[in-house]
Amino acid sequence: GYVLGKTKDKPVFLIGKDTRISGDMLEDALSAGFMATGSNVIKVGVLPTPAIAYLVKAYGADAGVIVSASHNSFEYNGIKFYNSEGFKMDDSFEDEVETILLRNINMDGHISGARIGKCLEADDEAELKYAKYLEQTIDADISGRKLVVDCANGSAYKVAEKVFTDLGAEVIMIGNKPDGLNINAKCGSTHPQLIQQEVIA
């Protein structure tokens, strides 16, 4: 927020997360940190990592952040940043942020009153916008096909079903009941035997 705020007044950060139990905590900590530097925040909730790369541009945000640790188990988490075009932040940006952190520079002591950032309202259609985008990228007819989709109890557990159903497929969902602790638990890319069994069944 401090780095982007040097070239833009009130930069906007779009934040998404996966289903890990620590996601809420990290999302709120990031939001508070960004707002403390005078930046604004848009929270779009649980969505896959590529959704943030797409939505940062769709919402006209200055940066996107996804709180996720991909295929790792629930106790891990991570943070990835995207620029306003939906691509990985430049190395120069990351170097500047790292320098500030390593030198323990106080960035936000002067932000107060009307200068602090706000949490802007998302239009509650982030998931729908991403789903419609995905549906437009398919160049094959899958209507009438029977598909098993393993969401690994992760961030695609809602949008994947919507996309494949909208495209006319008969969808059997597995790994679509996240509880914050069961992401990638005996399912997903690290346990393909589950989807193998379901496809045969």
C-alpha cells in the first residue's frame, strides 16, 4: 500500500482467498494493513487464484492479492500479488517492499483521519463475473457429458460446478464441502485415486 501509494492516491487492492481456516485472519490483517497506508480494499471472498488475476482487471483495481497455499495442507498459507493487468508484480516492486520490511521502515505513522483507506463494497457478483468469463473460453461442446469434478475442498468448489452445469454437463462433485481444515485432505491433485474411483463408479 505504501509503495503503490507513492505513485497513486488511494490505490485499490482486490483480495481473494481459498478455504483455509487462516484465510479470514490473513484477509483481515492484509485489509487493515492496506487501509492503514491509505489504500482501499475490495474483498471478493473465496475464489480460485486465476479468478483474482482476472478480476483485478475487471474491477479496475491497482493490485490483486490471493491468500492461498495451493495444494498444501490446511495449516499452511501464502500470499500472491498481481498488478493491475492481472500479472505477477514486477520484481522491482517486490524488491522495494522487501527493502522496507528488512529495514523496518515505519510507513504508516503519518496516515490518520480522512486519509485512511476504506473497505469498498464488492457487487456480490465476483464469482458470477469469473464464471461467465470461463464459460466464454471453452471452444468445445460438453453438453450431455458426465463429469466428475474434484475441487479438493478448495476455492473452486462453487464456481466449478456452476461453470460445468451452465455448459450443459451432468456434474458429479467431490471435494466440495470445505470446512477450513479439509483442503486437499485425501482428495485433489495429491490424491488422484479418489477421482479415479469416482469416474469408474
